[in-house]
Amino acid sequence: MLKNFIKLSIRVLLRNKFYSLLNIMGLSLGLACSIIIMLYLQNDLNYDKHYKDYDQIYRIATLYNVENKEDRFALSQSGIAPLLKEEYPEIESYTRMGETGRVIINYKDEKFFEERIMHADSGYFNVFSHSFISGDPSTCLKQPNSIILTETLAKKFFGDEDPMGRQLKTVSND
């Protein structure tokens, strides 16, 4: 029965080639668009939900108006966060973050070139939750020039050595 149904379907497709191709292309395009929209919505609805208290995290953005053209940037002056915390007691904590340009990192006699290094103040782990292999999130950024490494970067720089207490030297390459 199934074999006859498949044979009949192939005969109909071959007899009406233009309409069959048109229907198959329409179906394919519709499925592709539906899948893309579904993936976009899934990403949008789950964005940053892996953080504890994600619904309490807000980002300050800046709206620039230059020559009747509006531009929005997810940037602001570094002093606005402490000022807002002082003015609004509802704000429990804040953090300031930024990205450096290209950086050369030296460890012993080796040099490593890194593209995207983030810098943050000591309040970062009051806002964002991350798991640590070693070290303490509550004290890790209290000292100036402290660094937090991902497991991948720690292995890249130090190999199998314990990275705790080691020093890296950075040179800006901008």
C-alpha cells in the first residue's frame, strides 16, 4: 500500500513539474522561515536567563541625538552608576564593565595575543553569578590589577600549573 502511494506521488510530481516545484519551494521556504523565527524567539526569550536574579539586572544605555539622528549605545559614563545608586535606594548593587582592545599578555618568556579582554569593577559578582573552579567570587576583584581567567585561558597561559597567585604582564596593543 505504501509502495503504491509513493509511486502515485512520484507520477503526479513528474506530470505537473512546474506546480510540483512551486509547491515544494513554497513549503521549503515556509519551513525555513518558521525555523529561523522560532530560533530567534527562543534566543530572545532566553537571553541572560542563566544568571541568578536575571529579572533584576538592568543595563544603562545612552541615547545620542546628533543632527536629528538618534543613536543608541549600551554605553554610559562610568560615574553614572554610583550616582544612580546614591539617588535611588532601590538599586542594590551595580557594576561597571568595559572591553579593552588587543592585548599582549606575557608570562615568563612567552607572549600571548588576546583580542577581547573585559575589565570590571569589584561589584561584578554581586550582579552576575558565575561558578568558580578556585578562588572566591566575593574577594577576587577587590585588589587592583586582579584578574579572573576562564579555564581555557588558564590552561593556555599556565599549562598544568596552578594559576592562583601567579602574575601576568599585559601590554596594550592598540
